[in-house]
Amino acid sequence: MDWRRVFGRGAPEAKDSRAGPLIAVTSGGRARWTPRDYAHLAREGFGKNPVAYRCVRMIAEAAASAPLVVTAGGVRTAEHPLARLLERPNPEQSGAELMEAVYGALQTAGNAYVEAAGDADEDGAPDELWALRPDRVKVIPGRAGWPEAYEYAVGARSVRIGRASDGWSPVLHLKLFHPTDDHYGFSPLEAAAFAIDVHNASGAWNKALLDNAARPSGALVYGAKDGDRLTAEQFETLKAELGQVHAGAGNAGRPLLLEGGLEWKPMSLTPHDMDFIAGKHAAAREIALAFGVPPQLLGIPGDATYANYREANAAFWRGTVVPLARKAAGAMTAWLGGRFPDCRIEVDLDAVPALQIERDALWARLNAAGFLTDEERRRMAGVGG
């Protein structure tokens, strides 16, 4: 990545928020790291929990599959420099791969960062776009409390990315709403952390049962006579024999030979105590709820909120994917608009097969409305020209 672009710290500000000084007081002008253990969340949530992993993948891949298009002067074009930049943002990634990384970072960290690199053009338009790992980025608040620069650190090395002389920031910071933080977003992965722990613990418990031949624990009762007790040496020998010879799934059904007054007393569990599957499914539904993914799409049994898979998939796109993609498109328009004047980035929903049924229904309603002109129908359908 080209880190040679290190811009000046000063940024002319003709206008500013009157609430900025209050934010500056709480920030103190100090660099602020993401206020959570991102590595732990990513490891336990995305890395070890199949439900959270699938939710992140579904959202990121679905949103990235909705292509971003550029309109210049109100006309959609694929030949504009901004359109070519979005199609091939850098030598290592396609546009869909870059946006998948951005959407994935939003779901796992609540924050996503895109760096604009290169200023070969006279107008300062960037040549490349790179997605930055959110756990390596920290916000540097300015005197007004708002971000003045960003610092990207890898190990002991770091680089400061400040604003350009005209106040434009080469780093786009996308974040999800956080009610108690001025600079960082709140991730669905953190909201689902408790349910993820429950789901992972249920899996660990079931695995432990399988490792012990799927049998509950029992007790060896020593029939002591006249106050006799096992010696420490006898106790350790017995415990070692049980652990080496009789524990584990490979020793399932192996007979246990008892002597010297020992008696095996199984400690059975009730069917209610053994009902881990229902609790695990409940935790899985909570994880899916935090991410906005209908449980039906994940194969989680339970209450049928939607009549069929098609309806659940349409709700997933309407309620989760489309708002996220439009949020990113609007943020990139505001960010790159100063470098590519009179351009707008939009999501091409007509190219999404999952929304085709709703699109056909809209066209049918518009065609049946005889009181509308063709121009009004096209405008209501979101078709320019």
C-alpha cells in the first residue's frame, strides 16, 4: 500500500458545530483506540461460532453483490473515472471484494475504513482505494473534537494519515450507530456476544459429553467399614486408571472392574437438564436477530416468522442488505464528491435477482395506473431518462 501520502494536520474550518468543544473536552485531543476487545470478539464470534460466521458472510457477500453505479450530470455512466475506480479500486481487489471487506468490517467491528491513495491527477482525485483493518486504526480527534487524522499501526510501526490542505480526509470512516461513543460504531457481533457465548458453551458441553461416551458423570462410592478410608496412593491410582482406561468416546461401553468395596453410582440428569438443543437454538436465533438475518435462512428451527424461504429472503434484503448498501453508497458519494464533482454513487437494485419479484410487482401496479404518464411511471420506478 502507498503510505507516502501523509497530509498536513491543519484543516481550514469556516464552520463548526457548537457541540464540538464539548466533545473535545471528553476526547482531550488524544488518540482513541476502538473501545472493545476486537480480537476476542472476532475469535470467539466470527472464528468459532458458525451462526455469527454465516451471518457476517451472508450480509457482506449479499451487499457486495449489489453493484455500485455512478451517475454524472444525472446520467449513468460506466466510463467515468470514478466508475472505473469503483470497478477496479486497487491492483489486488475488484470492486466487489473491496466492498465485501468493508461490509464485513462493519458487522464484526462496527467500523470500516477506506483509504484513498495516489494523487496523480491535477484535481487530486485518488487513483486507488484500500480497505483498512479496523483494529489497526485509531482516531485522532482535533481541537474541535471531530477526527483530525487517523493512525494506522502494525506492530511497533505506525503511519499518520491527516487531512489535505483543503480539509479533505483521505480516509473514509464508516460506522454503525453507537449511543455512547462519539468516534466509533457498535457492531452486531458485540450486541450478540452473550448469545454467542451461550451457543459456544452449549457446543463445548455437548462435545464434553461425547468425549465421555455421552454419559453423565457418576461417583465411585467406597463402602467403608469401621471408618476405613482409601489411602492417598489408592485414590490417585484409581483416578489415573479411570482417566486413562475408561474416559473418552473410544472407551465407550468398556466394563469397569471394581474391587475393595467400591460401588459405581451413576448421577443421572433429567430430560429437562439434557435439553441443550432447545437452548442452543434459542441462542442461535438471538444471534441472527442481532445481525438482522431471518433464522429460516440459516436453517434454525423455531417460530416461522415468514411463510416461506422466498419471503424471508426478501425481508433480509429489504431490512438488512439494502439499507446497508445505500448507507455505504451515500457515504462514498459525500466523501468522493469533492474529488469527482457532479458525481453520485448509487446502488443498482435492478441488478439484484432477489428483488426482481418486487420489481415486477411495482411495474405491474404502475402499468395498471392509467392516470399516470409514462414519464411519471419511470420516475416512480426509479428509472432515469
